[in-house]
Amino acid sequence: MPEDLGFGYRREKSSSKRRRPEDSYPVSGKRSRKQNGKLILLIQLIATALFLASAVYLGMIPWLYLGAAAIVLLILVLLVYRMQNGFRKKRFLGALLGLLISAVLLVAAFYMFEVRSALNDITDGNEAPELSEAAAGVNVSEDPFSVYISGIDVYGDITQQSRSDVNIIATVNPKTKQILLVTTPRDYYVPIPGVSEGYPDKLTHAGTYGIATSMATLEELYDVDIPFYVRVNFTSLIEMVDTLGGIDVESDIAFTTGEESGLVVEVKEGTNHFNGQEALAFCRERHALAEGDNQRGKNQQAVIEAMLKKAMSPSILIKGPRLIDQVSGNTETNMSTSQLQELVRVQLAGMNGWDVVSVAAEGTSSTEYCYSYSGGPLSVIVPDDSSVASIQEKINAVEAGETVSE
């Protein structure tokens, strides 16, 4: 018989060689593996959907980038699906990859909701609610606009009333991508509308009557409408600079900051890399400067310009959410959340940077009586009319879409 010669055994052995590895496992095991694969795919699909929905809700990622991200995530879903239908090793790697992608997407989605919450904290605008109607009507992605940047001389809670030591107007044209930074010395001797009855006072004293009063003072000085403000303090400046990884600041002169500025820093003429504490000391120092408050204003402007340049670099894609989260308790603006999101989206869509031009108001040092202080004359800076007129022209030019230079 053929069986006696061993042919049957050889056929059985040959047949076993052709058998797939999966055939050696029970049917229930294969069904369980398929169910596990489907569960992992479902988790990944849910995580992908939550991430994309969160990105749309946050509203800061350009649609082109969001579309590209959706395509990449879909490809990853298909890749994991293919791996789940492969051999045992591929199935394991597919499951591991699917769970890893899902975890990253869920963490990112949660973080985006946290960023949105931080944005809401920043955009409370409680300091000047009377400005909300004018601010709401500005299309920040199309219309030129001005922002008053006020730096108050305190640490901690941003809602504290205090003098404004930093007074910068940023006039922005989103179409030409030009920003004009105008610094006005804190001791500028100007009338405070609605307060000083036409008598001159120090600009810094306007801050004690509220940020809207400081804005009105600068609006009258330069004949410009300022719908927005950003209010920062010592704490927020330190945190912003540190979160950005430090900034490169250009200094016109070499000097050493004193202990009263918070930190002794050897500033060299040219480029200086500062951390948060060093940048703050650079902004606060005036006793070591021959031009006093005039030079201090220029130094503050140099720090703002350095921060803007760092924020406009591609690294902001990674650092931006953390930056917003870090400063949410120490920064305030009346720009709405949607306006702030739109500004970020415009920047990310271009990523080719902005042209930042800086100018500073000039004047003559003097000692004069001030409306808000009855104890005697104070050190002030009497405005130079030609300097003020030149700044007015530059602001009008930026708003009109013309290119200006320093």
C-alpha cells in the first residue's frame, strides 16, 4: 500500500510546511486579535478627530497647515491599519504605533484647550471696558491698527494700578507686514486729557488714572486712534523672555546696570543675549545713562523689537502655546480672543517675518511743576515739536501702506 511506504506522511509534512503561521492558532485567538486591532484603530481615529477639532476651535493654525496635518494623520491611520493585518511582529508594532500616536494627539488636544483658556485670561480687557466697542470693529488681518504697549513698574498681579514706565505705540499694517514702534519717554511733559485741565504733567502719571487715560494722552499727542492696548509688568516680561529662550538685544552704548535696576549687568555696545532678568535690568536702568530717560526709552524699545523678532521666527510654532500659558496671569489686552487668534494665524501663514521700524520721541530735559504732584518741580522732558511731527508722519505713512524707515 502507498501508505505503508510513507507517502501519506510526506504529504502531511509537505502540507504542514505550506500552512500559514496564523492557521496554527485557534479561531477564537484570531478573532480576538482582529477585535484588538479594530479597537486600536478606533482609538486612533477618535484621537485624530479630537485633535483636528481642537485645532479648528483654537483657530490659530492656518487652514493650509491644518489640511496638511489632516492628510498626514489619515496616512498614519492607514499605515496602522495595514500593520494590524500583517504578521505577528507587524501587528505588535502597529498596535504600539497606534497607541503612541493616539496618546500624543490626545495630549496635544488637551493642551490646545488649555491655551484657549489662557487666551481668554489675557483678553479680559477689564482695565478699559469703554474701549471694547472701538476695538471690536477692527479687522486685524486686513486693517492697519495701533496698539498701546504699557509696562507698569510692579511685579505680580497685572490688575494693580501703577505708573506706566514703558509707553510704546505699535502701529501695525498686516497687508504690508510693517510695524512701527514709537517710544515716548515716561517723563514727557504733556497735558493729560480729562484730568489735568490743559496743564502739562508727566506721561507716566497718566497711568495712575487708568490705561484709557494714558492712551488718550498719546492719541492727542500724535493725533492717532489707538483701539488696542497690551499691559505687561515686570513678571510678565521676565517670563516672556525666558520662554522665548532669551533674546538678542542691540544696544547703542556700553554701560553697567546698577543694583536698583534689579540686577548688575555688563551691557556691551552691539548685540547682547539677555535672559528675562537681564532684559528687565536693561529696560529699567537710567542712572548709568548719559541721556537718562531718553536712552532708557530706546533701550525698552530695543527689547520689544528683539522680542517681536524672536516671536516671528519658526520656533514660535513650538514655543507659542507655552508662551501664552506662561504670561496669561501677568498680561492683559482688550484685543478679543478671535482677534488675537487671527493675528497668530496671519503670522504662521506667512512666516516670512515683519519689517520692524523703531523711532523715539525726543525732547529737552527740564525741571517743571506737574499737575499730579504738588510737592515742587520735577524732572521732565519737554517735547520737541519737530520730533512729534515726524512721528505723526510716520504713523500716517504706515497706516496708508507706505514703507517707512528709521
